[in-house]
Amino acid sequence: MSNRTEHKIVTLAQGIELRKQWKANGDKVVFTNGCFDILHLGHVDYLEKSSEFGTKMIVAVNSDASVRTLEKGVERPVNAEYARARLIAALGFVSMVIIFGEPTPLELIQSLSPDVLVKGDDYTIETIVGAKEVIAAGGSVKTIALVPDYSTTKIIQKLKQ
């Protein structure tokens, strides 16, 4: 049996089918999203803690084009979307990775109907995209305390010094 993890990277259609199987199996599904440009301790800590809210974890990764629309700077992303998705997929507690190109993951959240939606504590429940939809469907929304002083932007700034 192969230890390769690229099979965790799926299309939305494949993700919907997997989600149906997980629901039938009684799994509790957690969803989060981000750019995850240069994977660092802050990312891993956040994702690991998020995964503890359920039995399956979906991570939506911004496409290269969508990262460029997020005011991260002209040099971003540093790593291409497939590379970022593979690194996230390699984390043992991640069950599924979907690359998305829309400005927000709302369509994914509505289509996958997670039981728990998670973002960092730099967001409030009121500002989390998809929160009202998840709550209306009977799910919950959580925030995770971020590890101080870890961000891709800070890493890039440090490298430039």
C-alpha cells in the first residue's frame, strides 16, 4: 500500500461524494480554509487543533489566482497551489484537500455542509464566511488561538532582511 497522499486532493464533485460517505458513516466533519503559502508552525498548530473538533478534516486551499486577490502582495503566493495542497494533504490529520479559486469558500461550505467550521481567532463568528450557513444547518463555528509571531508574511520579511 502506498503512503502517498495526493489522493486526498480532490475536486468539489469528488469531495461531495466523500462527504456523503462520511455522513453515512457518522463522521463529524470539520472544514477550514487558507492560503498556507509557506507551511509553518502556526499553520500546523492551527490545523491540528481544528482537526480535534471532528473525525474528518477538510482543508480548502486558495488557488494561486485567488491568493493574488487577497492583497498578499505581488510576489505571492511563493509556492504554487498544487505544492501547497500536497503539503497540507501530507498532514496525517487532514482527510481531504480542495483547491478553490473563488474569492471565498462559501460555495464549498454550502456544498460540503461541514459539521464544524473553524477559523483563526483573528476572525469573529460574525466575520467568518459560511458561519451563518453552517449554524443554520445545525453545525457549529469555532475559532482557534493563533500561535503568536508566526505568519508567512513575517517569514518573507525576515528572509528579505
